[in-house]
Amino acid sequence: MNSRVLKNATWIIVCKIIQSALGLMIGMFTARYLGPSNYGIVNYAASIVAFLTPIMQLGFRNTLVQEIVNKPEKEGTIVGTSLILSFASSLCCVLGVGLFVSIVNYGENEIIIVCLLYSLSLIFQAFEMIQYWYQAKLLSKYISVVSIVAYLTVSIYKIFLLVSGKSIYWFAVSQALDFLVISVLLVVIYRRIGKQKLSFSFDVGKKMLSVSKHYILSAVMVATFNHIGSIVLKLFMDETAVGFFSASANCVNITGFIFNAIIDSARPSILAVREQNINAYKSRLVKLYSIIIAGTIIQSVIISLFSNIIINALYGTEYLPSAQLLRVMCWMAVFSYLGTIRNIWILGEGKQKCLWIVNLLGAIFNILINIILITAMGTVGAAISAVATQVFTNVVLSFLIPSIRESSQLMLKGVNPKYVFLLLKKIFYSVRERFKNVC
């Protein structure tokens, strides 16, 4: 990774550290205030909305960066078209949420209202798609600042709710407020620094969808991996079980922003070098695999050893049943990011059509194993299912499907820790040289 990529990643990581600190503190008090049952209802709503989020995004999340990098002369039309199409899709998705919960949760009025309020976030999240223009231009400092402002706004809002003792409905709206602030500020900043005006083109939209459509089903299937456990737990058990499961899942994701920041910052440089130097392209993928594998293994060992302490410190004794789940679920991170990196390779090789096969098989496996294990083992079964699904989808299928087997070879090379040591060595010497220059 070059210095510009590292600088861009640093902006993202610093921002996410601040966000995570605020989110952790506010989330901790919110979970304690709501209790496992109400906390489970909010996370149940989040899971349902997460299923429809990929449909709202229309697959642009995976292709916008490449579209902008490859066609900078049309970036205004590309961004503007993606925003309009995503907005139209978001309205349909909100209606979809209402229809689903009205049928599945018939008579449970509190749950239906919470889900509808939470689904409003889809509308504002559609406009947040403009962030991928900033990523393509390696201008993540703007995303970082805007995200911090949004987090502060939502944090103040939630503190007000906690102090004034508001109902669960008020908490359901907080997600929409977060995306509202981010989307408005990013659009305003773009209008100031962007060189092209935002515009809509039917032809451009048609071409973009021809590429991104392969990612829609794929992303829905990924959402299945991440959220089917909560929905099955609610259907087969109750919202309290969802609360325990969600608390453990949130602990696993506390440091996820670091790995996402590294991957998001590396993606543009990896794709940009694909046509120029195939060896450099593969080398960067292997290095990215190596860094993420080493980092997630270290994280999982630490979380597994101190799960009781982590749950008790963050959520209190009322959530201690989550510690048993956390010891299992922490290993999910090791395998989940392998799929994210593999998708970069799939995009670079133009093999997007393979994604629906991989994720469809993974989703079917996930649904079946969740139903079987949750019925037999309860919440522990949901935790085991989450890890097993990531292993099956991101490792087993990568070896079994011939057209993407090359990505698994790069993954195996990434297990070699020498790339991590070389990167740390490079960073060490860079910091030392800067220190010498300052002195």
C-alpha cells in the first residue's frame, strides 16, 4: 500500500475510533436502559432493514468506486444517477418492511411501529451513497469529519432520550437521524469541491445496473449471513434471546472499523493497478489478505479469553448469557473479511456473475443450519451457525468453485506472516524518518 492509501486509511481509522468510542459508550447505556427484551426488538428491526438495504443500494456499493476511477469525466452523472436510483429503491424498500412485519408480526403493534420507524433510515442512507466518490478520490478525511459530526449529533440525541426516559420508539428513529446528517453534509461538500454537477442519465443508470445487478442478490445473501440468526431467534424463541445474541455480535464488531478502513482504502489502488501490472495487483491482494488474517486472529484470541469481562463491563450482569455466545462468535471475523477481499478480486477479474452462486449457496446453508441448531441448542446454536456460515461461504466454496479458485490460492499465500512484518517494518522506518526530520 502506498503512502496516499495509508494516509487515507489513517483518516478513516481515526474517525472510526472516535465513532466507536462514542457509539460504545452510548450503546452501552442504551442497552442497559432498554434491557434485553427492548434491545432485542430494536435489533430485530435492524436485522429486517438490513435485508432490504442491499436492494436499496442496487449493488452500487461494490461498483461505484471502479466506475468513478475508470470514467472520471462522467463522475457527476455517475454519482447523481446512483443517488436518484437508490432513493427510488429506498421508498419501495420502506413499503416492503411495512408489509413484512405486518404479516409476520401480526398483532405485535410495538414491534411493527419500531420496524417502520427504523426503516426510515433507508431513505437517507440512499443519499449516503455519495461517500464512494470520496473513497474513489482518496478524500476520506471529508467522510471522517462528517461522520464525527453525525455521531456527535446522534449521541446528543440519545443522551437526551436516556435522561428524559423516552420510549423505545424514539430510539428507533436514531438510525435515520444518523444517515440524514451524513448524507446532507456529504452532498453539500460535494457541491463545493466537486468539479462536475450532479445529474441523472437513464443510459448511464442502465449501464451501471448491468454491472451492479450481480451484487444485489449477493449482498442480500450476505445480509442473510449476518442477520438471519436474529430473525430466526425471534420466530423460534423471543426478543430477549435476540437481545443476548445482538450484544455478543456488537462486541465482535467493535473493532471491525479498522479492518473495513484498511480494505476500503486499499480497494481503489488494487483495482487501479490491475491493467498496468498483474503481478503488483496480485501482490497487493496477498498483502491485504495477510494483514487482515493476522489482525482478526489476534482480535479473536483476545475476545475469547476475556469474553466474560467484556460483556460485564459493557452491558452489565443482565447480559452475562451473551458471554458464552461471544466466545464462539468472535471467530466469525477471521473468515468474514476473507469474503470482502475476495470480492475485490472478483470485481477486478470481471467475474461478478459468480457471486450469486457463492452467496446463494451460503445463504441456503445459513438458513438451514440456523433452523437446525437454534431448534436444538438455542442461542448457542445461532452463534455456531454464524461462524460455520462464514467458513463455508468464504473458504470452502472458494476452493470448490473452479472459476474463483484462483482467489483461494491468493488467500493461502496471504497466510504467510512475512507481509505483515514487512509492512510493519516499512511503517516503523517511515515514522522514524519523520521523527528525525522533526527533531
